[in-house]
Amino acid sequence: MKTNLIAAALGLSVAAGSAQAQDVIEMTSAFGKNLPILGTAATDFAAKINSISEEVEFEHFDPGELVPTLEALDAVSNGSVDAAYTTAGYWQGKITAASLFAAVPFGPEAGEFLGWMLYDDGAELFQRMYDENGYNVHVTPCGIIAPETSGWFKNEINSVADLEGLNMRFFGLGAEVMQRLGVSTSLLAGGDIFPALERGAIDATEFSMPRIDARLGFYNIAKFNYFPGWHQPATMFELLINKDVWEGLDERAQNQIEVACLANITTNYAEGEATNFAAMIDNTENNGVTIKQWSPEILETFESTWNEVAGELAAEDAYFKEVWDDLQEYRAGYKTWGDTIYLPRPRN
């Protein structure tokens, strides 16, 4: 009996030592855990890594609990927060090229984007961007979604002229296009959008996919929902970890984090694909929403304006040009495959 008690005590001691040795990483998310697809991607990642690793444990925090959404990059870099689940498009005001690693207007959809990121030069350019701009972070692609809606409007938009003078929440590089077309844009975090719509501070908004936007209640105020999401054909999400924290992890823990992110990319994408059509049906049948498609003429204007913006940004910023040229070279090669292999989608 005494031997068994000693063995049990030793076992408890070893277990306690293991728990103490485990690295706990506090991770802020750009999206609240109540948000489907966006918010669940961060909590799902934490669950994945915590279920497979004995070396590291991630503790998830909603926006504002540690730092506001738009301050996460600086907070991770300076070490006041260990990690952040977010998207590089939020740093466009700090780094001109950042949105090229988040969402590119008229750019690659999810499969093509992942190909560039994981099997071409994307991931290396992604890390270099942070390094060369003095940010002390390690970046890992950790989620992706299919196209978003193009926006929620209080009034129907029948021409580009109808956009002039609107105040609109808009994300990333697409905001540069809208500004050229006479729209005054602002980048608001998800939780700030509905109040801004409600009090009339903004006339329209884009945020994400139909199921996510439904959770935020945009349909209560803006009844016209436009497609396709030309500004975000796919959106990439990142896991930022303070570089000192990252380098303090052993190789096994680093590999586990990368594997959990790859798994998270799969489930994040699949959740969006599986659950948005029900939200669209609910919007039209129960919430009084009219789903609209941009006319070919308006889409042409968006695209030609984007091409002007991209050319000017490339002329102004050497790193933007390097990334843009690399992505364009990849896309030219991908076109051989992408334009040939897929069946055309029937329009019923």
C-alpha cells in the first residue's frame, strides 16, 4: 500500500511538473467568439492546438479584452500580447502591401490564394513584409473564407453615380476603389458597425459573409445586399505570434501550431461554404432583404478603377510592387490550369 501511495505521489508530481512546463500563449482575436465563421475560426484554432499539444496551450480572448482589434499587430510586436488571430488587411494604414495577404480585389479565390501562399512565394513574402517593417512577429496563415457579400445599402444602387457621397464602412484595398468613386470610407471593427448604421454615421457597409452579417443585424437597417464580393474573392486570416515567444518554443510546438493552422484553414473554409446559403434564404424570406447583383457595367468600373489603384500603389511602394508582381506572375501561370479544368457553373 505504501509503495502504491509513493508511486501515485510521484505520478502527481510529474503531471504537475508537465503542466507547469507547458507554455501558455494569450491570444487576442479580431472577431468575437459569438460571430460564426470569423469568430469560431479563432476558438476552433485554440481548441485544435490545445487538443494535440502538451508543449503549448492557447488562451483565447475576444476583441477588447486584451487590446482593441486594430491595435493587435503593435501589441503582439511589442510583447504586451503573445499572439493574435486576425487578418493583415487591418494593417493597410501601416503597411501598404498588407492587404495583398488578406484580400485582393478581383484577385484569387480561396484555392488559388492558398496555392500561392503555401506552394509558391506567398508565405515567404508575408513574413518578410513584417520583418522589413520592423515588426517583431512570426506569421502563419491560419484561416480562409470564400467571397464575401459586396455590401449592404439602405437604397438601391443602379449606377456608379448612386455611390457618390455615401459614407460606408469598407475593408482593405477595396476601400481605395470606393474612395475613387466618391465614397467616403472608414474601417470599423465588427461590433462598431451596427451602431454606426443605426445612428446614420454610415449609409452602407460591407463586413463579411451573409451568415456573419445576419448575426450583426445589418438587414434591420440596410435592405439591399449586393453580390458578388469583388473586393474580397477570398479572405486570408493570420496567426501572429510575438517572435521572441515563437523562438522560445521548441520545434515540436512550432510544428503543432502550423499543423493546427492548416487544419483550421480547412474547417474555416468549409463552415463558410456549408452555412451561408441558409442565411441568404432567411434574409429574403423572413428579413425583407433584396439580393442584388452588380451590373456588368458597374463591375467593369470597379475593376478598371482597381487596376488604376494597384498600378499607383506599385509605383509608390517598392514592396507592394514586389508582392504584386509575384502574385501576378503566379496568377498568369495558374490561369492555364484554372481556365481549363473547371466546369462552367450553370445559371438556373
